[in-house]
Amino acid sequence: MNRYLVPYAWELNGMGGTTTICGRLSAANRANCTKEYSMLYLCRYGSLTTLTRGSPKTTSRHPNEPLRLSKGRTMNRQAHTGPDGHDPGTRDLVWGNNSFALDLYAQIRFGRNNLFLSPYSLSLVLAMAYAGARRETARQMAQALHFTEDQEQLHLGFTALEAVFLRVQAGDDVQLSAANSLWPRVGHDLVHDYVALLIACYGGLVKPLDYDNPEAARRTINRWVEDRTGGRIQNLIRQGDLSALTLLVLASAIYFKGDWASQFDPALTSDTPFWVTTGEAVTVPMMAQTEPFPYAEGEGYQAVELPYDGGELSMVILLPRAGQFETFESSLDAGRVSGILRDLHQEDVRLTMPKFTFDSSFRLAQTLSDMGMPDAVVYQVADFSGMDDSRELFIGEVIHKAFVSVDEAGTEAAAASAVVLPAAARESARPMEVTVDRPFVFLLRDIETGTILFIGRVVDPSV
């Protein structure tokens, strides 16, 4: 098999013009830079009908400068959509991602106070690893991560989801940015098709690093993460995480900042008890407003959705009844959350909720193993031969950090998304009372696709 560190020059002629992808060939393959790669074209344009071979192109890019493929600008969205305007594979992908989100939340909630994570970011980076998984390792990963489509349709689905989020990113209502990257060891050739897939479907930056100097490599990756999360995620990779044995690191970063569609008046914020348990309270700043919001209630809970400017992202607060937090939290799965979201309807709501700021860190390799993908984390048992034609690669650790800050103006989060719904004016005899003065679960979601981008809980906002 021809193996490339990065594909060199493919010219793709089709919708939106011509795209040339330039990178570096391994020494043995410098003369061969015209290989067709159908998945790249499929992810990029949604069709294989006009794929052409390219020829080597000259470029002013320095040989060691990282390669980036700009995504989204020339994607033909129509090729990905069905008659209802939605991507055919997106619904299954969103349901699978949300199922993984709630499965993971159930695994990590024990023994923690506040927590916050981006399951979507984790699904992305693990999908990038899954692209190189084969045989039993791939089967286990697909089951644990709820990837129900075949490899081709799965990566197409992530591309289609990204196109939806790019539209949010292109607007002026909120700040939303996301990036993926691939950091192979200098001199370690990866399979040409694998790297091309990550560039095409995930817009990945590719930059080889010298892991014989693990501290320098760690600083480089951490600097990239920090730059793409507004400085909120620092030191993602700790000392000792990398070594001279490291062959590859995959990374994903996302940043969100948005104002509430209906902001809280700071003059109404006051110090109020928040009941950490039924018998213990802490005093925290509590915001208040009365406005029409999407609202639902059921046995043991209330739910309220707070839109952000632009109407495309939102925060959903799930507030268990007093004394029922553990029971409600343990009942959450994709079906339960989906049912709650379907029940949201416009009501006048007198909302009181705390300001809070915190971050969370996770080491998830063992957790993912326990969730059903044990082979992937065991040396010489893991099969990631789709990455480099060997059985040397395995997942040593899955590291995740997230940050969230909520105040009267809105929300800032590293790796977070949110959407705002327009509030229709209507008469109400008495506003629904939602007093978030006890532990609660919250989601940040994309309304159009239903994707849960973040999930968290607040047990003690004073921490």
C-alpha cells in the first residue's frame, strides 16, 4: 500500500470550484502524488461524479508548516440533504452521539461535585480514532460510542453536522469556533487514506512533532488548544502524558461565547441560599427575571430552556424536585432527555438561577474501556492498523477538560454551543415558578439537529 504522511496534490473539480490539497510525501512516494481518494471528495462535496486526478503543484508553504484544509466554504450542502432539508444520516448520528453523552455522564457523575464536559467534542476526537480502527477494536468502539453507520456514512454525518454549526459560526450573534488536529511523530508514516479522511471530513490540521522531546511537544499541543479555546483550556496534556514512545496525538478544541436572548438585570441579582443538600445551604449570587421561555414539567422535575442571541443555540436546565436529584439524575438517558425536550412549550416563567464558573478535568481511557471498548486501550490487542498498517498503536489515555461561566449577560464555555428560541408574547394568569436553588443538570444544545454539545451539573455554585 502506498503510505503518505500527508496527501500531496489532489485536484478536486466540482461544485464550488477547484481545491488543491498540498502536503508532504514520505521519501519513498514523492514521485507518486496523483492517487485518487474517493472519501476525501465524498466528504468534501457529497458526490463522486467529478473526481479528477491532479498533478504536483508548487506552493510557497514552508515544508514544515502545518497543513490545513479550509472546510465548509465550498461544500455542496444540497448533496447531503434529503427532501425534508435534513441530512439523511444525521438523525441517527445525533441520536447515537446523545446516547453516548448520557452513557458517559452516568459513568462519571459518581464521586464528583460540579461537572461539565463536551460529549460532542469527545465524539469527534474518538471518531477520528475510530477511522483507523479495524476488526474487533472497531466493533467495540462502534458499540460503546453508539456509532451505528458504516465508516463512510459516519464521517459524512460528522461533516454534515459541522456544516450546520459553521452557519452558526458565520453569524454575528454568538462566537463559536471549533478545530481538530493530528500530531503524528516525525518520521512515522501514517496511511495516506486515513490522514486524507481526517483532513477532508474533520478539517484537521496536521503537524508532525518530535516526541523524543516530549516537553516541547506537550507545549506545542497545549498552546494550540489554548489558542483555540480563548485561553480557557490550559495545560490539557500534563507532564508525563507524552514520552519517546508516543506515535500520535489527536486533539479537538471548541469555544463558545454567547449572550442570552433575554438577559438578566444585574440590579435584580442578590445573595440567596442554594441548597446543596436538603439540610445544607450556601449563599450565592442568584439572578432573576420573568419572561416567556420554553418550559416543561413532569413527575419529579421542571425544565426551562434559555435561548442565546440568534435563536440557534440554547441552555436547557433540568431541575429535579427537592430531595429527588439522585433519583432524577440516575434516570437520564437519551430517550428521557429527548422526551423532556419535546414537551417544552412557551410559558411565562419567573426564573431564579445562580451565577457560576468552574472547570472540569477527566481521564477517560479506563471509563471508555468499562463502557465496552477494552481492546482499544491495550497494547498489541488494539487494532488501529487503518492508521499506520501496524498493530503498534493503542489508546494510552483520553484527556478532557471543559470550562463554563454563566452570568447575567450569557455564557462562555470552552467546547460549548448554545441556541436561542424566539419568545412569542401571550397572556398568562400566573408565571411558572422555576427557582434553581438546589442541584440541577444542564445541557447546551443545537436546536436544529438536537445535538447535545455539552452536559453538566451544578451541585454547589459557590465552589
